[in-house]
Amino acid sequence: TDWMGREIYHGEPQGPKVSVYYAGVREGAVGLLLSSMCLLAASFNTPHLCGRLTSRVVWSLSNFILFGIMTAMVILGLVSTKGYNASFTAGLTGPDPKLRVIALSLFALIGIPQAVLFSVPWAVASKVADDGGQGLAIGVLNIAIVVPQVVKIQNRLF
């Protein structure tokens, strides 16, 4: 949402362009809503794709899709702010309507790799432990995900 406020709407969190910035942040929140809707649709299709392809192929495609979206976001930000040149961006207020639609589309498309991220690792862990140890495998995967986050939070607090 900060990206939308700064690079697409050309606002700043403090100063004379604060209202434009917050309009961009609100639009970014709409983009996150669209991403959630796309995630919902993709999550229903992920098991079917893993059945037709393999989970490894779906995971790889998901990472390439995410790479493409992130690259497009960088390019869109550079185009929108004219290459981060302060003299070019000084007079910009508000978004270009075409860039705004592209940015919202990119926000929505991020839901596809996110749906794969939320489901494929759990399915693979469950399939690997097919002989009755599924609970242990899922527990180990959950701990592997949570422990680094707890360590990061602890380092930030102290």
C-alpha cells in the first residue's frame, strides 16, 4: 500500500502531498482485497493443477509468476516516477489512470502465487508422511515456519 501511495499516486507520508499519499494507500488496500479474491479463486484450482501437473511444477510456476509480477511492479514504479528523478516527479500529483489499473491488476495477480504458497507445502508434507506420520510432519513444518518468525520478533523487542 505504501508503494501505491508513493510511486503510483506520487504522494508523501508527510508534507504537502499527504492527502494524495493516503488516497494511494486506500487504493492499495483495495488492491489487497482484489488479491484476496484472486487467492480464493486460485486456492480452489491449486489441487486440480497439482493433480494434472505435479506439485513441483505448480510450485515452480508459482515462483516464476511471482518473479514476473515483482519485476513488473519495479518497472511500473520506474515508469510512474519517471526513473526516480526528483525534478521529473516534483509536479506529479495523483496517478495516471492506466498505471493505476495496471497496479491494481498486479496486486490482484499476487493472489495466485500466494494461494500456492499457502497450500502446496502442506500437501507435500502430508504426501511425504503417507504412512501415518502426517501429524508429526505437519507439526515439524509448522515449527519450521514459526520459529524464525519468533526469533525475528524477539530480536526486534529486545
